[in-house]
Amino acid sequence: MRVLFGVLSVAFLSACATGAGVVGTAGKDEVAAATAAWRGAYDSRDPARITATYDSDAVFWGTTAKTVAANPAAVAEYFKDAPKSPNARVTFGEQHIRVYGDVAVNTGYYTFFNVRDGQTVSVPARFTMVFRNRDGKWLIVAHHSSRVP
């Protein structure tokens, strides 16, 4: 009886500690990969590829936005002109990923680069991305980005 209770206790505590569907560092690795996928989509300059990294419930407050994008059409509107800046890229710096079951938060900084008048221009910014694991895929449900003062 004691052995059974011990085994059940360990199983219960393990399940609580890891959250739904996330085991050990796998969740952090998956969110890091989802963040890298967003970077790849951004660097592709393909609006459809960028917006595909956002959940249908996503809310996005872009670095240069004057208003919050609270639906898929508004997120798509923000990125619609991405092809007009074919040299724009982003690089990530420090990231802090926390996973809470099927929800994760990644907070850190990134730097946007573009070429204007033949010169490389950089814009350092900070971000928070909140992800939700929907059917095994981590998608952005909230994204806030602002320039570093």
C-alpha cells in the first residue's frame, strides 16, 4: 500500500509540475522554436507566413502601431506592407521563456534592421509574446513590442 501511494504521489506531483502536455524542458524548447519560426516568417517578408504564427484569438501591439490589432484582419493589416522592405530583418537577444501548461510567455529584446538610403538602420525593441499550444502547435495569442527608450 505504501509503495502504491508513493508511486501515485510521484506521478501526481510530476503531472502538476510539468503542466498539461509539457514535459521538462520540452515546452521551453518548443516555445523557443515557435519564436524562431516567427523570426523566420518576419525575415521572409511574407505577410501570410508572418500572420500564420498568430492564433485566431491573437492581440498584437506592434512596435510602430498606433492602435492594437485585436483580430486576424488587423494583424494582417499591420504586416501587409512587409514586402516593401525586403531587407528588413530581426535578431533576438536575451529571452526569458516560462511555460505554464498549454500557455507560455517569452519576454526579452530584439533588434530590427533595415536598409534606408543605402545605410543599415537598427531599432532595438523589447517584446513579450504569449503563446498557446493549440493541437500541438505553439501560436502567439498576445504580442507586445516597443522601442527601447
